[in-house]
Amino acid sequence: MTMDGAFHLERDAFGRLVLTTADGLRHEGVVPVRAFPLAAPQEGLSMVGAEGREVAWIARLDSLPPALRALVDEELAQREFTPEILRLVSVSTFSTPSVWEVETDRGPTRFELKGEEDIRRLGTAGALLVASSHGIFFSIRDRRALDRGSRRLLERFL
């Protein structure tokens, strides 16, 4: 799979990504890394070689051919785990630490919020990033789009 003739990307027998540049240089075990994973996830993607150096740059993910995009998305999904909170079901207390029961795009779960500082605002679009006490990050794409009950629970912590 080639990106505008700049490089070829495939999986090897071990399931690792292999990137071959236009000049024939082969990089085994490359890893896609988003430049702005939360603010602009579709913009700026670096293909990083096993030595930790960038070997290719992709300005926009949506500019990739479908087969190449599928490979990159598959690899990103393995590396990135940020469930999206769709609804807050309950919180144990309005002080911290508190246990949150939520519905996510990956199913229901509960986690402990250690402190209010573990809720970070992302830009001006109402997006939030919530860190659990176990280091798992949950996203809220737009807190204004949550149902009324969820917004009320969340506002107590903002």
C-alpha cells in the first residue's frame, strides 16, 4: 500500500508494520504516533521507526487510501485506549475521591476519580479528558451534548 509514492506499508509475518520508503529503505516495526491525539486526531501522524526516529509524516489521515488507512487505524486502535463517556450514571460523592459509574462507547464501567484536577478541559468545544485512579483516560467529546442528568453530575466537579 503506497501513500502518493512516498512509501509502502505492510505487515510482516510477525504482525509488525514495515514501511518501505520511495528510495527502497526498509523500516521494520514502525509505529504510528499522533501529533495531536486529543485536539486534532485526524491531523499529523508520524510513522516512527524502532530507533524512535520519524521515518514518514502523514499530514491528514483522511487523505490516505482506504487500505493504508485501515492498517494505520488498526495499529492505532491497539495502542490507544480512551473510552468515550456517553452518560454519567452516578457518583458516590460530590467530593473527591469519588467513584463514578458511567456508560461508555465500550460498555458500562466504574472508576475512581482521585481529584478534580484529574478532569482536564480540551480546547473550547466542551471536550474533557477524565483520568481514573488507575491511569485510564476517558474522553467526553462535548459535555454540552450529554443528557441533563449527566451534565448536572459533571458540573459539580468543574
